[in-house]
Amino acid sequence: MQSSLELGSRNLPNYPLRSIAVKEARDELTDYTIYNELSTADGSQKSRKAFAELSEMERKHYEFWERFVGSEVIRPKRATVYFVLLAKRVLGDSFAIRFLEHRERTTIKEYESLRNSIPENDKGDFGQIIEDEKGHETRFAEQVEQSYIKYVSFIILGLSDALVEIAGIHAGSLGIYNSTELSGLAGVVAGAAASVAMASAAYAQAKQGFQGSAGLAAGYTGGSYFVAAVILALPYFLTRMMIVAISSSVLAGVVIIAFVSWYNAIMSGNPLGRDFGRFAGIMLGATASLFVFGLAIRAVFGIAV
């Protein structure tokens, strides 16, 4: 995968902006390469057209910075290119653009700080680049937004509820029964029952003006809930050591929360730390408190398993 713009730049004098221009040119060339690849990848004609237009914009941005890099050979960041192409295949076109849009926020701040360093004759072109960066990914993301995006909130609902409820059930059951197998089984059974209840609630909610399929909304909610419940229960069937089982289950929950928070941050623009801290704190708090509660129940009723 070789970019047609991966060329040595013109042999110009070393401007004061040279070191900055090399970095910015590499970033713009990386974005150009990504969009160029996406424009020829599998997808709808609408998506490919949007990616082609974005590719052309990034090419112009690269050519602007090329003016200042002298004889430096500019190459794209291949790791970033491969990551976005993989994310596009797994998570869809909308996520790929939103991810790149997320990166642009830092770029815009950098560009704004460079306004006074740009030569007077180039300030007009530089101003247009800033305007492009401020809005073009957002506009195109809305154009290629895929149908499954509207169901993401239902998936997050199922996952977040399962992580709190099932983690708490496991911990409480572990405190009562002192058995990893019984704790894992309690989580699976509770997860199956709760996934049906969550799916029914999501179906009823979707019927109230949701612009999509109520059946799919229910399926995504219940399915994500049950999948999360099974993942959290799995460690309890793989070991008899309580500390290993509960630690592994909690770790799996934290990983899921981190992924969901990251995905939501990219798609919605919300800060990553806020969602992650809130959900992780609730899950860990519920796990600890219900484990203590389970121990208390066991002590009070003299349960021996």
C-alpha cells in the first residue's frame, strides 16, 4: 500500500517552520492515505464518494505543509493507517471517520497556535485548512452514518447494566456460598433472566417514537446483556480460587467498560475518562459492597456449602 504522495519534497531553504511542517505534513499524508484506501475499500457508493472527497482535502493540506519541509522525505504513519482500516472493517465507516475527527481536535488547536508563525503570503491558504479541519469530518460522518449506529445506545445500555448487576450477583453469591461454581452459575441464570427483562423493556421503549426497529433494539439490548453476563461468569468456572475468580471477572468487566467508554467517546465526542470512571466506579463499588453483604448473609444464617 504505497501512497502516490510519498515523495521527496522540493529542495527549499530551511524555514523556521521546518520541524513543525515535517510533523504536520506526515499527519496530513497519513490522513490522505487512510481516506484514499477507504475510498476504494468495500462499502456503499455514498461512503466511497465521501472518503474520496476527504482524501482530496487532505492531499491539499499535505501540499501546503510540503512548502516548508525542504528536502525531507515524508512518509505516512503506517501503524495508524492499518489501525483505522481495521477499525473500519470491525466497527464501520462511521466509526472510522469519527476516530479521525477525534484526532483533528488536537490538530486544530496546534494550527490555531501557529497562525502568527505562518508567512504572510501563505496565511490565506492556512486559514482555509483550519476551516476544513473544523468541520469536514463531522459533515461526512453524518453522510455515511450507518443504520446500526442508532442501536448503539441499546447495546451500551445492555452492557452497562450487566456489568453492574452480574458482577454484584457473582460477588454476593461468592460471599454466601463460598463456591466459585455456584457463583458463576448464579450469574449465568440471573443473566439469562435479566437479558429477557432488559429486552422487553427496550422493546417497549423503542415503541415510543424510536426511529428504528423495536425488535432489533430489544435484540441488541438483551443480547449484549447476556454476552456480558457469560464473559463475567467464565472465570468462576475456570478456577476454584475465589480471589482469582473474582479478580479475573472484575478485570474482564473493566476491559469491557474501557472499550465501551472509548467507543462512546469517539462517537459522541464526550471525554473518555468521565464515562470510564463513572461505570468502573459503580461496578467496583457494587462488587465490593455485595460481597460483604453476601458474607453477612452467610454469617447470619449459618450457610455452609
